[in-house]
Amino acid sequence: MTSALIRVEVQEGDDGIREKLADWFVPESLAVSRVLDDAAVIGADFRIDPAGHMRFAVFSRPRTGARRVGRVIQRLCEIETYKAMAMIGFFRSKELSGKLTRLDERLSALTGELSGEGPGDTESTLRQLLQVSGELEDLSTAASFRFGATGAYETIVNQRLQVLRETRFNGRQTFAEFMMRRFDPAMRTVASTRGRLEAMSARALRSSDLLRTRVDVQLSRENKVLLESMDRRADLQLRLQKTVEGLSVVAISYYAVNLVLNLTGPLGLQLGLDKPLQAAVVTPPVLLAVWFLVSRIRKKME
């Protein structure tokens, strides 16, 4: 993860420390501070030397014990290690930035089309929204662990800086001030990328819900038209049914009249009634009887 060279010397006065710091480090980025109630002075320029190492200097006071010096060295190692591990999330966020920009443009275009698209474009738009949502979900799944780890490493770095209890050395910036200027912006970039990813996922979900609502409204409108058409067809079918029932009464009455005439024909001849007169007498009662029977059957079925 990192390589650090830490030089430890016992130094009583501040003059010798200033000279050595000026010789060993780049003045523009040098950070120096007194730590642990002036138990030691630490310095670093946070630049990688030609050999690929990060260099630190620890000037301990003669009264400082070896264990306290060891704890200072341990804190420096932890600060550098966890800072390097946290920066992995920064590089990851820079990789995601371009992808999120392209997805954001697509999502904005699809969202803008929701207000003016035609009914035929709904399926295509929904498919594209689902594709964008899937890509965002894949990015979120791939980066969630790294972003979470970056937040944890940032917390560890800040805690280790607090434990050192830094005070200013000859007006120089402290380690905490250096981190505030260089490290914190990178961590804010990671947090911004994480928030942007979550916001885009939520926006894609809202757009999908909006489009589904639009599809539901269209389906409701189509169902209403379909129901109205079915209602008109049912009304026409009822009218046709009544017409058929009327014709059925006429047809049944015709055959019933013939049957009655066949049964009452001999009796009518004896009474001196010819066949047309018998038909005129028999037809009204037969029509009434058939109509009554058909009506009873229809009421029972209803």
C-alpha cells in the first residue's frame, strides 16, 4: 500500500530541527508540529522521493521514553497507511465520474421525454430507463464496499491525528492542516460521488415510477373505452335478443295455431265454421299463451 522511511533522532533544541527539516524536505509542502505535549517534533512533506518512499522525521526530546517514541512512529505509520488506502476510493470515484456523467445525460434526456412522448414510445422509454437503472445498480454494487471502506479509513486518519495532540512549530502548518488542505477535499469528492450515485439511482427509480403511472393511466383510459364498447354491444345484443324473442313468439304461435286447427278442425266443421274462421278465432288465444310462456321462461332465467 505504501512505503515510508521514518528517521528518528534525539534533539534538544529547535534550531537543529529547523536546519535538518530545511535540508531533508521540500519547504513548500512541509508540515511540522509538536506532538504529545512537546514530547517530540514530527515533520514530513508528503512527497514521494525518487526511490518511491514517503519520508518522515521524528525528533524526540531526551526526556521522552522509547515507548512513547514508538507510539508516535506507530501513529505516523497508521496515518500514512490508512491515507493511502483511503485514496483508493478517490481514484475509484474519478473512474466513476465519467460513467456517471454519461448516464446522467441519458437519464435527463429520458426524463425530459416523459412530458411529451407519444403512446408508441412508452415501451421503448421504459426499456431504456430500466437499462439505465440496471447500470446504476451495478455501479453502486461495485463501489459500495470501496466507498464504505474509504469513510472508515478517513475516520481512522482523523482519529490518529487527534491522538497526537499537535501544536504549531515555528509557524509551520501542522499535519492536521495539511490533511485539511489536501486529504479532506479528496474525501469530500468521494462522498460527493457516492451521493451523486445514490441520487441518480433514486431519480431513475422515480422516473420509472412516473412512467409506470403514465402507462397505468393509458391502460385505464383504454379499459374505459373498451368497457363502453362492451356496454354498447351488450345493449345491442339485448335489443337483438328481444327482437329474436318476438320473432320466436310469432314462429311458435304459427305452429301452435296449426296444431290447434288440426285438433279442432272436425269440431269446427260440425259447427259450420270454415277453416279461415277457425284460424281467426284460435290465433289470439294461442298468441297470448305463447307470449305468456316465453315471458315466464325469460324471467326464470334472469
